[in-house]
Amino acid sequence: MINILKSLNYGARREKVIWITLGSMLVLPFFAMYLMGMMGGDSLQKMTTSFYFASQLMGVIFIITCFGIIVLAGYLVAGDGGDKVINYEILAGHSRTKIFIARMLAGFLWGGVLTFLLMLLPLGYLTLLYGWGLETDPKNVILRCLLTFFPILRFCVFNMMLACIMRSAGKGIALGYVTFMITALVNSILEDMFQLNLIYHTSMTNAAFLLTSQNARNVVMNGKTVALYETAVTPNMVYRTIGVSLAFTAAYLSIAYIHFKKKDRD
């Protein structure tokens, strides 16, 4: 299983699409911050970590993260689907269970852990450059960001399941993108027409809820008026985010495993 994992990682490092995806995830947050600074008439030097979160930019960056997850999860799980590599792995004596675990683990590390760290990267360098700021509570924001890992895990495993079922990275990525767009459209219609705000029903709405702040009040701090945003984390948010995400993750993994185990290879 370790050899399979090494082979998948080696193949990913040589794939141009992977590096284009990672590069985009590194550059686009800077572009989003630059546009916000231009529209607000401010320089990037005023973009503290607190203001970055309060301005809802993290919600925008999460959308970019989702597209990155779709691509990385699909390529790591089924990037070699057309080469019949799985047949060779089986003929080499590896069990289907070990092959499945290795592919899911590679997809999780690239599509889940790596994308999660890239999403949090702006928090680190903004804090080092300009400090945290006054608009939000750092402990609550950090906790919200850490909780976002669970919806990301759920979304990553869902797209790995699609790639596994389709047995093709391209088809899995295409289906993941279509599913993402349909889900976003349905959520928008439900919110605009029926005033239904779904939170834990999808990984996207769960993450968006965690990465955006809805309420704010003006307070005087250090002699100036500051918009203080509500970022408190309730036990209900923690339990539901973790519980629902893990339940869906287990379901997606089970579906993918059953399909992988029983489906004959080409």
C-alpha cells in the first residue's frame, strides 16, 4: 500500500494540471484582496487578518478551494484510470482494499489537507505583515477555520467517490463541477424565494456559515469607532459541523468502497 501511495504522489508531482491548480490557489487570494482594496479605496496595508475575515473574503476563497478540491481529488483517485494501472496493481498481488485505501488517502492528503492549509495561508502572512486587527476575536475566528476542515473533508471525499465511480479523473471532475454548480443554484433559489437558509445540509453551506460573519456592532476601541463582528462559536455549531460531516464522509467512503470492490476492472 505504501508503494501505491508513493506512486500516486510521484504521478501527481509530475502532472501540470496539479501545479496549475495549486498555483491558482496561491495567487487568487492576493488578487481578491487587491480588488477589494481597489474598490474600497484602501491599500493592502490595511488588510489585517481581522478585516480579511470580516469582509467575507474567506467565503470567496473557500469557493476557489472547492474547485481545487474537485481537481485534486479527481486526479489523485482516478488520474490513471485510463491506463489500467489498477489492473497491474491487482496482478502485482495488492488487494483491492489496500489499493482503495491508498487512493483515498492520497486524494485526502492532496485534495483535503493541502487545500485546507492553502486556504488558511492568508491568515498567517496577513497576521505577520499587518497584525490581527480589531474587528474580530482571534480565538473564535481560528476555531471557525479549524472547524471548516470537516466540511472540506466531506466535500473532498464526495468528489473522490465521484471519480471512483466514474473511473476517470476527467469525468469525475466534470461531474463534481456540475454537482457543485447545481447545489449552489438550488441553495440560492431556496434562500431567495423561500427564505430557507440551509447550513448543515451541504458542505458548501456549512463552510460558508463558518467563514462569514453575519452581525456586527459599532464599539469604541482605542479612541476610535470599530465595527466589531460577531464570531462566537456555539456548542451546537461544533457538534453539528463535526457530526454531520463525519456521517456524510463515512457514507461516501462506503459507497465508493462497495463500488470499487465489486466493479470489474476494464
